Amino acid sequence: MFTDIEVPVLIVGAGGAGLTASMLLSDLGVTSLTISNAPSTSVLPKAHVLQQRSMEIYRQAGVADDIYQAGTPPQNMAATAWYAGLAGNDPNYGRVIAKQETWGAGGADPEWLMASPCRQTNLPQIRLEPILRKHAEAKAPDSIRFGHELIDLVQDDNCVTATVKVVDTGETYNVRAQYLLGADGGRTVGNKVGVELQGMRNILYSVSVHFSADLSKWSTDPDVLIRWMWPPHVGLLALLVPMGPNNWGPDSEEWVFHLNYAADDKRIFEDDAMIADMIRVLGIPDLNPDVHLITRWSFEALLAPKYRVGRVFLMGDAAHKHGPTGGLGLNTAIQDAQNIAWKLAAVLNGTASDSLLNSYEAERQPVAGRNVQRSTDNAMHHMAIGAALGMDPAASEGANWAQLRRLWSDAPEDADYRRQVQEALAFQSQEFNEHNVEYGYRYESSAVVPDGTEPPVNVDDIRIYLASTFPGSPVPHAFLTDQSGKVVALTDLIEPGSFLLITGETGSDWVEAAQAVSSEVGVNIRGVRIGHASGDLRDHRLSWLRRRGVSTDGAVLVRPDGVVAWRSDGLPSHPQTALQEVMNRILVLD
């Protein structure tokens, strides 16, 4: 029988957000319990693209190598493409309409290589979550309980008391926690604390079919991850995404097929009808797929008005719901977990006041709000592409083909059509090259101390990531060389729960200040001198020098989550006093 227990942090939900929070809290020395009403990890083949920033988090947690090993090789996710369907009786079926680089072009784009020590990867949630679970349980044995459902919670000034039911037996027990993280997809926690997601619901309805089949005869582009298909005999957009698990690209053993439906189409609840529709759209009448799962879902754009209610915090899908376009949902959730974890640890170990936790909502809600909007804009523009192509589900197959053939025509009267289609397709780089959306956000909160400067001016706030040390930004990436000649990534210098104070070759006073202030506030501040010719670490490529944004005598303070908390362009007369004041502001200490 399960007895009542006490734990510093209770996590409700064991998806990407909850399992990531569990791992990060363990690394910070915080005991947590994670519960989920599901019998095990997700069975849904969704949320597959993992951003560079997310992979940095998993790198710090020691999980990145396992994810890369199981994920899509970079050469198989270097591009996306639009096609005239997949197969059919016309020789132009499956013909490429356009191809576009995606997510750093499989490592070929130098801008993405300069942004992070980690590359993007692709791993569907059905295979990611077991990896996260394995690591979470290794870090904290017996801390993950599937089949345990939150049925009620109450809180006071000192704790949250949750009532948990064992799904199989109906047995209940209480968990008394100092803080609760709601990562349950919005099922229970938000309702219990009076927070309802706001925004647009049921924008469109989709059906996804996860199946096994050999499609190598038709999916012939090994570098393409997502195939956006406009079959003329249907006139609707359909998607095809490889799922591995052992091979990727054309040789993928598993696939997911997506098709949209009208909200009042009752056929979506008939499995046989959905399989028949998929075979018809793919244009392979003798296809005999081994269907694993059919899911129905609606595209939504929702955001919680509050992320904190007393001692309860919302994260992941409990705080924001995105459409899949852009792959922003899971990544936003992972970064939610990173943001709240170090702050909870600082409060629980007594080095920060509870007020530090208010910065979680102030920082993460604007990022999530933007990402929800970007996901929606990405989806809507796919419809604009269809309009530019002239695809019409009410038109005949011949009429739709007549439109598409204009793309490959040299006729002068088709020049405007070709230009409009090319422009519409090129604009969709807002989804596949949204580097600044993924990586270039800036926090504004009490946990970031402004330095009085203006942020860099960006000519394209979606696609161009300008790495900088402007306070609130992710610290820029640089490869450095240690005293033994080993190459290390700057972000690898950040230890769990520790701040990093970076100064130049002559910054010994800053290093001494970091040591002194560490003793005063009880938080480790690692001081490090980085220079090209001398210092604790050598900036052998001058990567840090190009982006550090302060003088040789200046300093950049980096938080435990890799965000620049503050910077000083020079050495003040009393660096220890200056650093002490900054730390007091960040940790909200009197």
C-alpha cells in the first residue's frame, strides 16, 4: 500500500516537461516525485524536432548522446520539400515542387554551427520519453510513478497537499510538497487552481496515422524529413514524416501520415475510413500498411494567463498549447523546465527568496506566447501556399494538374504564377529557419539586471539569430581551449545551480570578487578569465571576443540556465560590491 509522503517538489505529468524537470531537479540536489495518470510514456508519435537550445539542456543533463544515437541523422533532416502528391497514374505524381533547407541544413549552415555546440535533431516523443524516463529514474530511483492520478490539491502558505489515486486499484494517498509543477497537459492542475488556457480552439481538425510500410520506391529524397504533398486528385495538403526507428529517409520502417478534415466530418471517427483516405491520398491502391495508431486532434493556439498560483506552477502543455508547425511545443516545454528548476533549487536550499520564482512567469510566458503565435502563423501560411498553387479540393484532378503544370512551363503567361508560388514557398522559411524564434529570445524580469544599453537591432526577428551578451539572452556559444589543449564549449563551464562570471585576460579582480561573493550569498559563482593569448581558457577562434560585448576589463554574469543575468563593460572601483548588489537583486535578497 502507498503511504502519505512529503517531498520538496511534486511533478504532475511525466511527459517531456515533467521528465525533464525531474532530471534537472535531481542534478540540482532536489528530491522530487513525478506522477502520471498514464500507464507509461507516450504512445503518440508527435513532437519530434528538438532544437539546439533543448539539446544543450539535455547535454548538461547527460542525455544528449542517447538522443542523438536514437534520432534522425543530420543528413536525413537537412531539407523539407513540397511535392505533387506521392504516387499516381500521371508521370508527374511525386514530382518536386520545391525543396528548402531546414534547421541548419544538416550541419551545412555555418550560422547554426556558430550558435551552439549542439545540433538540432529529430526524435518522436514515443522514443524520446523512454530515454528521459530511464535517465530520470537512474538519477532518482523510484521517483517516477505511472498510473498515479492527481484527483485533488489544496495549498496554504507552507505547502501543497495533493490527493493521488492509484489507477489500477483505486487506492489513494496524500503527497505533501513545498511546490507543485503542473506538467499534465492542462488536464487537472490548471483547473484545480483556477487557470484556464485562453486563445483559439479547434482551428482545424487533423487525423494522424502511425504505420509501418515500405515507401522507399516513392519517397526518394534521403535529405527530406517532412514531405508536404499536394496530390491533384485530392486538392488538399497531406504530410508524410519518417519515424525510423532503425533507418531514416526513404528506408524508414515507420511513418506518420497527416490529413486535415472539416470539424463536422464524422468520418474521422471511423478507423477504416481514415486508412482508406490515407491510401487514396498516397496514391498507392495496393498499399497494405501495418497501422499502429490513429489519433484525432485539433489545432489550438492557447496560453495560460497565469503560470503561478501560490505554490503551483504550470509548464509545458498545461501552460501553452501549440500546433505542430515549427516544432515549438515540446521545445518550449523543455525550456520551461530548465527555467523553473534552478530557481526552485535556489529557493529550497535557502540561497534565494520565494520571490525569485515570480520571474518564471515573467520570463517564460512571453516566450510561449510568441511561440504559440508563430506555430499558428506557420500553419496558416501553408494554406496560403495551397492558394498560390491554385489547389482546390472541389476541382477535378485535371483542373488541379493544369494548375501545377504551370510551374514547369516556360510560357510567358505563367511567369507571374511561378513567381507567386516561389515567393510563397520561400516565405515558409519562417518555419524551417526560425533561428531567432528558437534561440534569440530575451528575458525581462527581476532575475535579469539591465546594463543601460539597447539590444542589438535585428533586420529579421524570425530568421536571423544575433548572438549577444545583452542581459536576458542565452550566452553566446564559443569553443575554447583549456590549459591541456582540450577543446571545451563555453556552455559546458556552467555547472548545475552555479553562476558563471566570465572576464578577460586581466580580470583577476573579477575572479576574486566571484570567490568572495560566493561565500557571502552561498551560491557558487565560478570566475573564469577567457582571452586569446592568455587566461584560464584560450579563445583560440576569437569566437567569444566577437560576441562578448564588453571590454577586456569587463565581465559577463551567466545564470545556471545559461542566460546572461548581467554584464559590466569595465572594472568598477569595487567589483565585489557591484557583484554582490547584482546577486542580491537576482536572488531577491534583502
